[in-house]
Amino acid sequence: MILPRIWVIALLVLLFLAASAFAARWLTAENRERAAVVELLHLQKEGDASGMLALLPGCAQKPKCRADVNANARTLRGGGRLTILRYDSGSSYAFAASSGASRVAWDRGGATPAVVQCVAVERRG
């Protein structure tokens, strides 16, 4: 009688651990995505086009994308502290691989107006 009970408890513990690992991975995916977007915005605010291109896979090989990055780095460069006003994820709470456009409103500080941008994001399973 005790042996089957031990196996049931062991199975329940394993199921709990598997569910916990899945939940942790799912819940932290949003934070990783947001951190990558914020890093991109910091580089943009500093005017670092080459750093931005390094974060955007395949962008350096596409003339339009490269031109957009250079223009954004030049026009959105500014001093002050970067403040995220609003962040709407394009792939929030996806269980599997997902892609979409995340919308971010941010402020460069000072008297400059807030900036609203969309960033294409891709979340891999």
C-alpha cells in the first residue's frame, strides 16, 4: 500500500516541477522581450546606429531597414533619461513561437515630445 502511494506522490511532484518550469519560462518571456526593446531604445537615444543594427537580425542587409535605423538614430538622439511611458507587446502571453509589432511610447527627457514607435518582435518557442 505504501509503495503505490510513494509513486503517486513522486509523479505529482514531477508534474508540479514541470508545470512550474513551463510557467516560469512563459512569464519571463515578456520581460526578455521588453528588455531587448528598451536596449534598442537606449542605443537609439544615444544615436548608435551600428549598435541598433547589431540588435536587429538581418536589418543590416536590407537597405530600407538600414536607412530607417540610421534616420532614427540621427533624429531621435537626445540627452536626458529614457522613460518608458507605455509598452504594448505584440506577442504577449504567447505559449509558442509568435511574432508581432510591439508599440512603445517613450520620452527622452527635457522639452522634447514623447515618441511612439512600433518594433517588430519575434518570440521563439
